[in-house]
Amino acid sequence: MPKEIRGIVVGSRNAAVGFPRAIEILRGGGSALEAAIAAVKAVEDDLCDQGVGTGGIPNILGEVELDASVMDGRTLAAGAVGALKHYPHPIEVARRIMECTPHVMLVGEGAELFARTHGFQPANLLTPEAEAIWRAVIHGERRTEHNVYEDRYQLYMSVVQRWRELLHRELFGTTNVIVRDLAGNIACAVSTSGWGFKWPGRLGDSPIIGAGNYADNRYGAAACTGRGEMAIRCATAHSVVMYLRFGFTLEDALRQAMLDLRALDDPYAEADTVMNIVAMDRDGNVSAASTSPEATYVVQTIDMETYEERPRLHVPLRE
Ligand code: ASP
């Protein structure tokens, strides 16, 4: 019988800022769901993180749009929110959608209406730093003055063409946290401001259950960061859990889900930072994979004083 690890938190590197709170909740007997959400919320509040919550890089129009999702591996309940403007904690909104509605996902104006009518407080999400990055790109591009929509489209396309250079330096970033609590339940929470300079309304993998987030107590959980369009097309988070269900080891499940991405013909997928996955099996063993040779992830059990940073399994996108 494999040894079970209860009271453990694993996540993307930037999630470490939320680990103290998650560990405190677990030590107090709190649930995996509670702990995962608290950890992600701390990253949403981290103004230095330009890929998550307040401080995120805005869309092409200069508006910060947030995506988040949560999944409870005990019940397979899930909640997600997409393209949410003006509300700093999309992960809490996603949770409320899961708990208070018959729906899984709300987006845009409907999500905003939901947040407003459920007592969430609006705030300014655009920090001066994020705005400065947006302005530098906008002013650096040539624009025609004839048609405002055409201008925006041209600008968007020029930013998109530079995607390879900018990936994971300025334009991307997500946080994901998977927790197993003392009762053995698993939960996964994901939050992002998505692709900086994205087209308004663009959703990546983070709010899509099965793409950027999946959790099932019976097999394990997985969450992605990177080029969301690829994780959507391969249902990457769900694939990892499905491979675990088929009896793969955690490392093999991760490797296979990464190899699946090689089938995608994606002109924007040249950068070696294009996909990252963190995962946990049903016994609480954790691992992570990346197309980058340098990527790391973080992990902490309730017995550890602080988190540990570990290298990810390197699976290049191309052979
Ligand atoms: N996966 C996110 C998205 O596509 C971005 C990221 O992880 O960097 O929106």
C-alpha cells in the first residue's frame, strides 16, 4: 500500500506567497477547498504578480480581465468565472458560482452582475506599473487613424506576433494550487489575468474545467499554466487525471499529457515556456512538468516549516 500524504499543498512557483495561509488552514483542520482558495487569494492580492488578480497586465484596450476556477475533488463540483472586470478576487466569485448557482461558469457582464449582487466589492485592478507596460506597447506600435476597430485589430496582431519573445516575461502568468487535506480530500484552484494584451473576452485554460484545472479524489488533480489555447485543445488537466485513472504513475501521466501537445499545429508555440503542469495523485504524491528546462514548482506539507522549491520534469514541446 502506498503511503498517503495528507495535509499537503503544491502549486506554481508564484503560489508560495499563499502557502502560509493554506498550511495554517490545514493545520487547523480546514478543508482542501478552503486552503486552496485562501492560497490563490493571496496571489490575487500580490501587486507584484503581473499575471494574477490586481496588478495583472490588461487586455488590448487597457482593461484588466480576470479568469479563475475551482474544483472540489470530493464531489466533482466546479465553479469558474471568465473575463471578469473590476472584482479583485475571481477565485471567490468562482467558488460562489459553484456553491450558489446551478451553473459552472459565468463570464463577462453576467459574471460582473453576479459578483455585484452577491456582495463582492469592486476595485481598481489596473496598477500604475501594469498600465505603464501597456502604454509602452501601445505607444511603441504604429497605428493608422482611419478605423478604430481596425486599428485595435492591427495592434493586437502585432502584439500576438511577438508572443514568442514576450511569453512569460510580461504577457503571461497564472497561479495554481492543489491541496490534499487531513480528511484526504483534494481541491484545485486556479487564477489568472490571462494573456496580457489579449483580445477582450478571450478566455484561456484557467477558467475551463478540464483544460486548466481538474480534481477528482479517486485519481488525483492537475492544473496548468502557459499557453491556455493548447491546454484547451488537449484538455490537458483532465488528461493527466485520466492517465492516472488508467494506472499511469504520476510522472508518466504528466509526461504523456505533455507529449499530447506535440500533435498541435500551433504557430505561436515555439517558446520553451509554453506549457507547465502541476499535479497530485490520489495519495498526495506531487510532481510537475514543463516545456522549459528551468521551471520549478513549490510544495509544502503541514509538517514543514516552509515551502520547498523543486525542479519540474522537463518535456520539450518538440523532439
Ligand atoms: N494559462 C494562462 C492563459 O492562457 C496564462 C498563463 O498561464 O500564463 O490565460
